[in-house]
Amino acid sequence: MKLRSLLPVLTATLMTLRAGDFALRDGDTVAFLGDSITAARGYTKIVELYTLMRFPDRHVRFVNAGQGGDTAHGCLQRLDRDVFAPGATVLTVAFGINDIGWGTKADDAHRKAYLDGIREIVTRSRQRGIRVFICSPAITAEAPDTAEKGYLQLMVDDGLALARSLGAETIDLSRGMREVQRRVLASNATEKEPKNLMRLHTDDGVHLNDLGQLAMGHALLRGLGAPAEVSSLTLDASALKPVATENCAVSALKRLPDGISFRRLDRGLPMNLGIFGALNFRWIPIPETLNGYRLRVTGLDPGEYEVRVERRLLGRYSAERLARGENIASATSNGWEPGGPWDAQSDAVREVVDARDKAWGGEHFRVQFNADNPSSAKLRRQAKTADDALVTLARSMAKPYPYLFEIRRAAPPTPATGK
């Protein structure tokens, strides 16, 4: 049977599978409201990439409504322009550090202004049917045990409680990020070379570096209910049959002289972050919490096997290891290249997400500082057309297709020659 004729059968099978419980639904427009950490457009792109890879059939748009130096109360004057006018159906809100002047204004008056702002954001948004997620802010570089009991955390805890009382959802990003911070600090405590110390922040101790933005994106995704498991497949090689499938379908299962082959079509795919992305998994457990892409094969004769997908080598595994099951989301036999086709797809989609972000940033800057350009209306239309095209391209690139898996007995290693 040709690949093209397999697609309708596999797709029909997948329609019966569970999509996972994720807060972002088909047709949503998600607005990220916040200060300079949001305006930096780091964690927001992580959420966008994850959504594209895991739910490529959901049409979700993303709007960055971050503004440097802003506060929960100060943003009220721009809600109409930056949140309501773009048609947001989902709103995430992350304020706090500017609300108390980086700690210099940690007093009752500024606490009240923060809480009043949270109240009005939730009230005005819910009146328009927007699903609101009030978040605690990104952590600073303050020691986690001290920050846990500090004025900022206690103030935003009250804000989260207030938001829940008004019918909003809440996500405690601060405590989620501190899980990562504690791992980083524990590792740094054993590091003797200052140049190898890891940080989540730039030199000011407030703004996030790339690792910090990834930690914030990870915490936000978990708060949005992002499923930990992408898909899983268990096969019995001796009986030549699938035993269990979750969010995937298998077809064309064949016995080979030295193993088996089959095609696997997934409902969604793992989120990978480029060649060096897996280095951050030491601090941020993405494989365990967001990226479970599993393969288990029982009934193989003892020995070593090569696993190839679309003829690219993922790695060598013992029959015993394959029988236990492997998370192959980021597996590769060459650290300088992507592993499976899903890895390459995610890397490619990430580039398009970055391109869309750059194009959006250019138009956002132009509107702020060059809106009187005589060609402004034309430029706005062109920017919208480009944005639509990049969103469509990203969705198409993220779409799964039936991958050819081959699991073959590995040739014995060549004896060392000493040369």
C-alpha cells in the first residue's frame, strides 16, 4: 500500500484518540500581558512552539501585550488597544516587580494599586468572555528561600487569591521557576570554575536570560495543563502486532530478516529546541514533564538493535532496553544534527516562530514610532498578510506524517585496530 493511501486510514484512527487536556483551544487568540519580561518575547515563543508542535490542527493565534516598565494598574489604560482589540479569548497576566519599584516601593499603597489592577483586569476581561490566567511574576535572582517569604511573593499570593475569587484561573510561575532555580544553585555549589556557573538572569538580577525565559515558558505551559505525554506505542515483535497505542496509530508492520519495520502516525509531536536545546534539560525537565514520545518493543531476540526513522539513525539499544521502553523525543546518534524527523520539524518550526516574532516586532515598533508614515495603512496590511503566511507555514511544517521506523539487529562492533 502506498503512503498516500495510508493517510486516510491512519487519520481516521487518530480521530478516536484523546487529544489531551490543554487550556488553549482551537480558534483561540492568546494575549500575553506583562512588563519587559513579557515584551522580551522569550517565554511567549516557547508556548507558541509547543502549541504548534503538539496541537498542529488547533488554530491558535498569539499576541504579545508586554510593555517595559508596566504594572498591573498601569496596563489598564491599554487593555482595549492591546488585548481586547486583537480579539483575545485567552489572557495570561504576569506583573509584580515593577508594581513595587523593584522592591523600593514595597508598601501598602503600591500593594493596593497592584490588587486593584488585578481586580479590574479580571473584571473587564471576563465581561468580554475572555478566559483569564493571573500569574505570579518571574523570579528575581534573590535567594529562593528568602524570596519565598518576601514582600513580592506575599503580595502576588494575595493577587492570585483575589483572581480566583473573581472567577479567573491562576498560575504560580514564581514557585514553578524556583524549582529550576534551586537545581541551578545546587549545581553551581559544586562548580569550581566561575565561567561555568549557570544563571537565569542578566546582570541586573531581574531580567531573564534565555534559560530564564525557558524556565518561565515551562512553568506557564504546565500551568496551562500542557500534557506531559505526546504519544506512545508498544509493539510485540514476536507476535508482530501492536499491543498499545496512545495518540498515535501504527500501520504496515512487517517482519524483516533482522528485525521489524512499521509506520507511525502521531497526533502531535515533541517540542525540541535546536542542537544545544537538550543541554537545558539538566535544569528544566522537559522530557519528563512535556515531551514523552515513547517507543516500547517486546519480543525481540536478545542483542543490540539500531533504531532508524526515515532511515536516520536514532541510536543503538539493547533488546532489554527496548522492552522497558524509551522516550525518543530528543534521541539522536549525532549531537550536531537532529534525530528523528519530528526533531527536524520542531527545529524548523522554531525558526519560523522566530521569523514571525521578528516581523511582528518590526511592525509593532513602526506603529509606535513611525505611525505617521504616508504608507502606514499599506504597511499594516502587508504586515498582516506576512503574519498570516508565517502562521500557516508553521502549522504546515509542524504537521505529523507517517514515519517509517526500522528496528534492525546491529552489526557487531569492529575490533579496535589501534590505528
